[in-house]
Amino acid sequence: MRKKIVAIIQVRMGSSRLPRKALLPLLGEEPVLACVVNRTQRAATLDEVVIATTIEERDEPIVNLCKIREWTYFRGSEEDVLDRYLQAALVSRADVVVRITSDCPLIDPEIIDSHVHRMLSGWHRIDFVTNMMPQTFPLGLAVEVMPMDVLVRMHRLSTTAELREHVTTLAYEKPQWFLVDHVLNDVDLSALRWTVDFPEDLLFVQRVFAHFGSDQFTWREALHAVQQHPEWSEINRQVGRRGPGMP
């Protein structure tokens, strides 16, 4: 029986480092979230993409954008992001859940597909596929894939607020509890910062998108452009020391 594969993109307006970042302009007037959704939707393995936002009033603009763009969305807890993910997955009747965060506008469909293929080819032998354990891709290309029953297990076993805030923290704190398949790049590019967490990060990704003039480029093409323009990486090189925020 064919499995339904659903990507869930978590997003909220109240991010701690760069408020409203999901709707800030990235490519002309096109907001960050639209670029994340567009690039995620190009993954050939996905059956559906769901925006998982919160029930808070300040997230109404995200819901309005979803309605305008006809994106599927779900609203749940702001702080208990793990429960928000689980409920969104249940509503969408997902068999396989792909976790994407809204602060990753350079997310790449090729990387998403490679994770999904690894999960499907290792069905019954793999609980969790990730390129973040360890991270060898640029920060901002994170993908996590798990069967629905593993998400349910994480939900049951994550008993503290800290574990539930970032969805899959349990797998990183207790990797011995899961059968993890690691997706590694041939070259360690973890020093590259491609996420959007601070104003300088937004300036960096705006520079990359402006170079191509669209969101239809691969992460490898972006890497080549960044390597050709090392001054771009200087824009946000220092901000990573301040620590991550929460999408």
C-alpha cells in the first residue's frame, strides 16, 4: 500500500530573534515563507505540504497568506510544537512526516527527496532520517523524516517542555532509542550559515536570491555562487555565536 508523505512546515510570527521573519520580503515582495513553501513543493516525493502555525491571534497574517495562496494549514499550540506537528500529521493522515522549518528558505527538494527515499528503502529498519546528526550541510538545509508511529512515540516519550518545543529533540538527546539513518554530505559545509534567524541572515539570503532572480535554483548552484562571492558569507558570519531562535 502506497504511503502518504506529508511535509509539515512549522511557522509563527513571534520568533524570538527576528519577529515576523516568515513574512519579511525575500525575493522582491515574495516573503520568506513563500520561498520555503515553493521550494518544498518541488520535492517529487511529497503528496502534501502543510503549514503548521499557532492559534495565537498574531499568527492571523500567516493564515491569511495560506488562504490567499491556497496552502493547506493547521493551527495548534505555540509552545508545544511537538503536539502541533502530531495533530497536523493526524489531520493530514500522513504515513510519513517530513519536518521543515520556516527559517530555511534555501531548503532544497533534492535533499528532501533523498531523505524520503532513504526512509522508504529502509522501512521497518529505520525510525528517523536526518542530515543534522552530525550536520555536514550548510545550516539551513535541515530535513528530518520519520514514520507516523515514530512521531507518536516521540510525542509520548517527550515529557518536558524543552523536549516538546523543538519536535524531535528526543532523537538527538536519546539517539539510542531510535534507529537513525544519517544523511551526510561528501564535504563538511557546516560552517556555512544559510538559515534566517537574525537580520544579517536575512540580508545574506536576500543576496543569494537576488543573484538568481527567482527561487528556482538548487542548493548546489547556491553553493557555487556563495563560493564565487565569499564576501556574502561575511554578512552573517558572526551572528551564529548568539545562539539559535525558535521558528
